[in-house]
Amino acid sequence: MGRQQVSIDMSKLLEMADNQIPQKEMAATLGVSAPTLRDRIAELRSQQGIILESKEVENLRVIKLKEKVLSRL
């Protein structure tokens, strides 16, 4: 059984990232280690990638549907 994941204030994280604060400074402000912050950011990017891929697939479905409708006109 692993350790419990440290809670990170995502709104603060996103705000600091938008302001291009260095990761070491972000980690110190959030009260976590730099490796923990790095891992959490990687996790978020991975989740975002899955969401983006899902949206791309849905967009392709919509495009195909539009093509079918237009071909019948």
C-alpha cells in the first residue's frame, strides 16, 4: 500500500503556471517537494491528453455525421 497523495491547490498551481513561476518556487509555495510537483504535473498532462484524444474522436464523429447529412442533400 502506497502513501496517501498530497493535496495540491490546483487553482494556485494553474495560476502560478499561467504566470510562468519556476517549478521549484511553485513547489515551495504549495508546500510540496519539486519531484512531487513534477509528478503531479505529469499526471495532469496525461489526463489532459486522454481528454483531448476523446474530444478529437468525438469531433471526428461529428464531422463524419455532417458528411453523411451533406451527401444526402
